[in-house]
Amino acid sequence: LSTNGNGEILLSWIQSQDTGDGVAGYSIFLNGLFYTNTATTNIILTGLFPNTSYCVTIAAYDQTSNISSQGSQLCFVTPEMNLSGNTVTTISIYPTATPTW
């Protein structure tokens, strides 16, 4: 995770493996609700409020629309608003979950 303190969080993760059709993308859930799909292993979460708790889970899906269970929940608190916009805070997370189809 990294943030500029202005309501955005960059979330990155390690690519999932699928022995069948291959991973086509990831579904992102924010506070238990569907947020978006992405074909990459990173996403910028936008519109977040300062000093607020959020939890994210990710599920992988393959070419034939099989979807894994959601991985372990990652929770964080957004920092206070950064008025200068120049500081970036980074927190590295290394998940060990493997999708179960």
C-alpha cells in the first residue's frame, strides 16, 4: 500500500497462479462491496476519506469466469489529509493466499 494522503491508495499484490486457463484478472472488494475489476496486479483506490478505516479483499478470476474465494482481508486507516501533496507513505504487504477455484 502507498498513499499520497489525498484520498488515494495504491494497492499492489503478487500475481495469482491458475493451472487451468490462467488468471484473467482480479475483482476488488472494498468494505465488503464490489469496487472494480482489473487485469493488473495493482490498482489505485480513489475517493477515500482521511483518517477512515477500510478493508480490501481480492478474488482472482480466469478466462472461463471461474472466480476464486476472496483472499485474506487487508485493513488500513487512511492518513490525515496531506495539503502539500508531496509526501508518499508506503506499506508493503506480501500475501501468501493461493486462490481456490
